[in-house]
Amino acid sequence: MKKLIAQIIKFGLVGVICFIIDFGLYNGLNLIGVHYLISGAVGFIVSVVVNYILSFKFVFERKENLDRRAEFIIFVVLSAIGLGVNELFIWLSVDVVYEGSALLQGLMGENLAKAAGKIFATGVVMVYNFVTRKIFLEKKTDKNTDNKENEEQK
């Protein structure tokens, strides 16, 4: 259990770094007039490459029987699905919820609604990313080995 908690913390730290990259590009591109869905995709794609590098350096243990090209392809496919989820939640937040609510439009500007949508989407995709990477990309550990380590720590 301690190993999982440590892994979640490392994943969170990598996520924060990638979020800063993603969110920074998203807002920077929005400010210069790039459409918010394109800004979202660009920020997400750049952060995925950084995330791949950092995830396998600090968070996940690589499967020994999976070559790096296959690993990267799986990572990209999972990330592309995450990008779809990301874009869906941003679109729903801005074009459906914000644009459909006079109350929200009175409470906040469109840029704040876009930022809030991006933050919400990031939270959803972060959970998706951790679970799918753990299932499809991480080396499976032997339960007996984990139990022995737990007993030794007690």
C-alpha cells in the first residue's frame, strides 16, 4: 500500500508539471487568439510527450517484455483517448454549460469559464491516465514479493 501511495504522489507531481505546461500553453495560445479547442489540443499534446518521459523515469516500472516503440504507441493511444475526454469536457463546460447559463455568464467572463473547464477536464483525465497506464503499461509485480516487502517493513 505504501508503494501505491508513493506512486500516486509521484504521479501527482509529474501531473502538476505537465499541467503547468498544458495550462500555460492553453492560456497563452488563447490570449493570442487561437481557438480554445486548438489551444487545448496543443497544450495537451506537448504535455503528453513530457509526461511520457517523466512517467517512466519516476513513476511507473516498465514492462520488460514490451519494446519502447510499442510502449510509446500504447501511451499515445491512451493519451489520444484522454485528449478526446479532455476536449469533450472543455467543450461541455464552455459551449454547453457556460453558454447555456445566463447566471454563469453574469458571474464570470468567458476566459474564466474556459480556465475552469480546463481544470475540471484535467482532473477527470488525470484519474483516467493513472488507471489506464497502471493497467496497460506498468510491469505487474508479484503479489508474494509485495507481501514479503510489507512483512519486512512491519
